[in-house]
Amino acid sequence: MDAHYPKYLLYGILILGSWLISCLLHFQFFHLSLFSYGPGSGATFVLIPLSVPMALDASSLPAPPAVADDGPLRRLSSAAPSCQGRYVYMLDVPSRFNVLSDCVEGSPAFQDVWHVCSLMANVGMGPVLPPATGNGSDGDTGVIPNSGWYATDQYALEVIVHNRMRQYECLTDDPTAATALYVPYYPGLELQQHLCGFNATVRNGPSSEFLQWLSARPQWAAFGGRDHFMVVGKTTWMFRHKEGDDSGTQKVCGNNFLEQPESGNMTVLTYESNIWDRRDFAVPYPSYFHPTSAGEVSAWQARVRAAERPWLFAFAGARRANGTLAIRDRVIESCASSPSRCGFIDCSHGLEGSITCRSPRRLISVFASSRFCLQPRGDSYMRRSSVDAIMAGCIPVFFHEASTFKKQYRWHEPDPESSGNGGGRPYSVLIDPDELLEGKVDIEGVLARYTDEEVAAMREEVIKMIPRFLYKDPRVRFEGDTRDAFDIAFDEVMARIRRIKNGEDLGRFAADDVMVAKGS
């Protein structure tokens, strides 16, 4: 036995060594699998134990591979950390509620330039502007480039936002995982089919039917629609007609869509809100400019900054019948009395005037040649022309407090914190309408008091606002970090719905004072 002891001892050492090597190799493989393979390593699999020991911090575990589609699994992936609290579920609205369902490729409707299908071409941006003629016949002074500009209809925002939402990076197919639910319904385009002169049943019926369908969805029940949001491509007044409004002999326009309790529960974006009874949120009209990159925006800002401005002020519009808008009459009279100082686009000659005022090249060229752009109220307080003025680097002149960006586009006006001083630098003028109508002040006199330095400073503030008032091209991934009107409004909507879900009482907007330009 003693003679064979070394041999048995050697066998034992070999067996023990083999076992130790096996353990070490097993531990190394497990360690690498658990901590090294992940989405960034190039590996196509991840070894994760079925349970995690209490002593092991679960935060050290690698995330599972990113899921390619936008479905509910996406919320489990660390590939989109910015989606936390920003997931959106987009409702699938039946085609019977889609007024553009017949706008398919090859439809003869596209041959009619005034048909809704043509107006909403290019995902809502409208037809591409043809190149400038070069001889001035189109009113273009050479300021507008030949790309990035479209004949965008003023009521196209519902379609533009819908197509932006289709490209949103944090969509989910799981409504329970979503912070907010987007309703892709076009109440403005639907109303346009029977806007005025129809009885209440015709005007109210389609949108009422849609609200009944919407409120019957299982997604509605969770918060009674308070986590839903939508866009209405008209002013609030067109959707706030109440029972009894049809009792007179005057032709009635609009419907009661925003008077319905279902609409009242949602966050609704309109072109103009009622500042005395806020129940929706105003966002800018779409402009004609839809860039694809931050460089394109900067180039346009440089172009309007360098533009020569021979006119002191400009106005595009027409009188109202029977002098129903006296302030407009006074504005037009001011232009007529100072033709060398006012760039005037007359929209009063029927179809010809309408076509003239629908010419983006003519309109923007006149505004870009003027220091101030007059914005008297029209059918309501807000005008698309005020957004056109911003795009042209033209200082807007308002005549009613309810027309100011401070009261309407509160999300989009300059942030005082970034303006360089506590109250923010001025970028607009507000002329007291009563003093103007009473003859105590005149438009030219008020505007001529501003020095060249003051005008330059105000214009620079306006030019800085351009990105905040435009809507990017929704068909492409934007190059750069520019936040446009949609980005700003969307972030505000998401923040509002998060607060609603947290049970906060949001209250109403605070009333802010607005400085009025007086005669003294």
C-alpha cells in the first residue's frame, strides 16, 4: 500500500484540479454573460438568471435588447430613456369620421386647387410654392427661397399635427402605458363643409356623433377623457354656439363642439382662446415655412435680418361691410393717406383680392419690406397675419389686448428668463383702439416715434421668435435641435396631463397686464 500511495495521491490532485478548473471556467462564463453582454456590446442575446439574489443590485443587470416597433414593449427598453412620462397612445378613428378619406392618390379632387384634398397635400403643408418668376409679377422681391415654402392653408394644423404625431418617437400600442392619448379627429375641416347657413342639426350632428363614439371607448373610462388631447384648426368661437343661438334671423356659423362636456374634459388646442373664460389653449396658425433643418431656419433668419425695409408699416386685409369693424377702416385710411410709408395689400376685390392675399410670396415680401405690421382684429381677435409678420421679421402692431401673444400664445411668446432682463424685451406694439378712433393718436405718429435703435432691438426679438412660431416639415427627421411651435405646445400638453393624473387643481391662467401705447 505504501508503495502505491504517491500514485493515488497524484490521482486525487488531478481530480481536484480538474474540478477547480471547471468551476473557474463556469464562473467566468456566467460573469461575462451577466455583466458584459448588452445592447451596446454587439451581442444578440443576454443571459439573465430567472431570479436575482437579494444581495445583487438589480440596477446592474443589462437591459434587454431594444424592441424595434413602437408597441407596449418599448416602454421596457432603456434605448428610449427620454420616453419616460412621454408615451402617447394614438386612437384609431373610424374612416367615417375622416373628411380626407377620399383623398387618395389619383383622385380627380387633386385637380381642383380649391378642393380640400389639394389644400391638404404634402401632409397638410399644401402645394409647394413654384419658383419665383424673377420679374416681380408674383410680388416676390427675391426674399423667399425656392425650398421649404408651401401654399399652406390656414386651417391645415389638424392634418400637420396628425402627421407629426405619426412620426413621434414615443408612440405606444398600450393605452395603459401612455401618459396621454391623442385624438386624430379634424373638427375644423369637418365643420368647414357646413360652416354657415345650415341648421343646427347639420352643423352639430357629425361632431356630436364623434364625441359619442369617443366617450364610449374603453380608453376614455380611465380618466373620463382628461388624459386625451386634440387639435382644432379654427378659433374657439367657431365651436361655442349654444342652444338658442339659431333663434334670430342672422346667418349662424359654427357648431357646439367645444360646448359639449366630453370636449371640456380634453386638452384642446385652438388658434384662439377666450381669454375671459379659458377652456382651451391657443397655438399659432401654421405659416408657409416648413423647414427640414436648423440650418434652414438660421438661413431664413439671416435673410430677414438683412432685408431692406423702406416702409414704416404694412397691412394686408379688407374692410368689413357697413363699417362693422371701424378699427379696420381707420387702418386702411392710414395706409391710403401715407402710400409712401405703408405697404398695403388690398384683399377687398372679390376673388381677385382673395387670391392676392393668398399669395405667400407677395405677402411675405411686403411684410419683409416693412418695419411694423398692423394686426387689427378680423372675424375674431387673432389673425394668421400676425404669424406671417413674425416669419417676415416684422414687428406686430396690435389694437386689442385679446390679440396679443401675451394673452393668446402664452406658451410661444419669448421666455423672459432668456430675454436678458426681468420683464423681457418688447417685440410688439399695442395701440389703444379708443384713442385711435377718437383721433387722439394716429398710427403713423405712434410708430414714427420709435428710434432706429429701438426698432432694430424689437425686430431682433421678433426674429428670435421665428422658430417658436413655425411648424417643421413632418415628413422628415429634422436636422438640429430647433424647437418649433409643435414641440413647445406638445411639451406643455404632456406636462399638463401629467399634473392632471397627479390630481393637481390646475386652476386658470393668471391675468397679466399689457402695456398700451398712449398718445402722450
